[in-house]
Amino acid sequence: MEFPVSATSVIFVVLLIVPGVVLKRFYFQGHFTKEFGIGIFADRLITSIFLGILVQIVSFLLLGKIYGFTFETIKKPATMAYESVTTAKFHEVTSQHLWVAFGYLITSLVVAATLGQVAHLLVRALRLDSRFSLLRFNNQWYYFFRGDIIYSKNFRSLPKGKVIETYVDIILNMEEGGKHKMVSGFLSDYSIRQRPANLRRSF
């Protein structure tokens, strides 16, 4: 009696959660990689499911366009395959069913990775994350060091230009002769802690 629940759970995870996680993995890249694993687990699970549904819609429409099928044409065979798995009647599952399922899974993962990559490139190329706080990444240091902060609402009046180098003044949490020490120089690179608000190292 427990098998149908287990099979349904596996199908749910493979078709919804995994593609959603893959999409987020390709969206949070570069200086924003550490944002992939932070946040409340329930929130991350819900967003993964939502994105997984989006991936399945796009995958279905894409494959339907290529092979010319609709929801009605695959409803019966899909239902039969699902019932065969959930009722443990594996002898009714043919190698063709397995190849179709495997091909669809690979397609959905490729679609998820592509959507994540394209979304990241569009958001960064158009500076949508700098202009709209809803799309902004949590790594605030990137916007400060790269000069993208001037495209945000609070700094729109400032003149725009290309950032060639970043010069920083850093006050160290150490004292020499009763005074805090400050170092200055051109920033080459930096690293952040798991929570992007905290700067870890600068080079």
C-alpha cells in the first residue's frame, strides 16, 4: 500500500523539484553563486516547485511543437504508464515507455538550464536587477564595487559612466597606537560569506 505514495513522490520530485533546482542553479551564477543555497527551506522548496511547473509547461509546448502532439493525444498513454508504475505492474512498462520518459526528463533539464542561463543574462545585460529591487540579488557588494548601484532608484540623478577600476578605503577592525587602521588600494577581487551581506575578504 505504501508503494503508490513512494512512486508518486519520486515522479513529483523528478518532474517538478529537480528541474526547478537546475533552473535556479544556472540563474544564480558568478558573483551570486552563494545565493543558491540560502534562505528558508520551505521558501526554496516552493520556488523550486513553481519554477519546475514553468519548466514542464515550456518543455511540453516545445516537444509538442516538434512532434505535433497535444495534451489530449498523450493523456491516455501517460495515464496508463502512471497507473502501471503506481500499481507496481512493471511488466506493462515497455522499453519504449522508458526511453520516452528518459528523453522527456533530459529535455526538461536542458530547458531548465537554458531558462536559468537566459534569465540571468537578460537580467544582468539590461541591468534589471539594478533598476528593480524585486529582481536584485542579495550580494549588495557587487553593485557597490561594479558601480551598478548608480542605476538604482536612489542614485538615478548621478551621471552614468563605465567603471574601469574600483578604488576602496577599508577600515580594519584592529588598532595601532589606539587608532583603527585603514588601508587603501585598487580592488582586484573579493569573497563573501554564506550570507551575501557579509564581506569576507578583499584583494
